[in-house]
Amino acid sequence: MSNAILIIAHAPLAQALRLCALHVFPDAAADIGALDVCPGAPPEETLALARAALAGLPGAGVLVLTDIVGATPCNVAQRLTADARTRLIAGANLPMLLRALTYRNQPLAEQAARALAGGAQGVMPVEAVPPAAIAAAEQAKGDYR
């Protein structure tokens, strides 16, 4: 049985990440939960919603992803993930989520380690490509047809 993933983040990030992941893994809809934390939402109310979201997920374990350490979504997630069935990672990004989905059939600790690595490896500087280089590449493609 695979692990599920629960994203708890500031609105609208949790749902946005879930929807992006479903473009790549459309079959994973049942395995990904998302809880958007709205500004001013009471932490106890958010915790109740998070508990309900966690309870509704299938799987042997649940990897919980949150956005910022110290903010309400992460604080709620910390209170939610006190048992061995869960792991928590802060700093959620799309590469992290995609890696977590790729390895959702692995043991939870392995999935969490892979997700953490994917999140870190997905952040890098990218240099701009000058328009002239793009035009030259397009022209080169045309030369081989």
C-alpha cells in the first residue's frame, strides 16, 4: 500500500500545488490532500480541519508537507504528526511534491528523504537565453527538415 500526502499551507498554495501535481500524476488524486490555511483562521479550527483531512487519506503512512517553519500551517502540522504513521517536511515546493509522489510506494522514511532531496535539487539558478539564441536554434531545426 502506498503512502498518502497532505499539504498544509497558506491559501491558495496547498490546493495550487495539488492541482499542479495532478497534471503529472492524474491517477494520484485520492492520495493527495490539501488544506489551505486562510488569513486569520484560528489555529484550533485549522487543526480540526487538518485532523479530518488526515483521517480521510488512505495509505500506510502520510507525508505532510507545509510551507514555512514557524507559521500557522507548520505549527498545526507539527501537532498533527506526532505518530510513526506521519512525517513532516517544511519548505514545500512542486519538485518536492513530485518527488514524493514518485516514491509514494517506498517506506515513509525513504519517501520523505527523497522528497526533501527533490525539493532542494529543484531550486537552482537558471540563466536567461537571449532571443537571438532561440531564433538561431529554431532556424537550425528548420535546416534539418
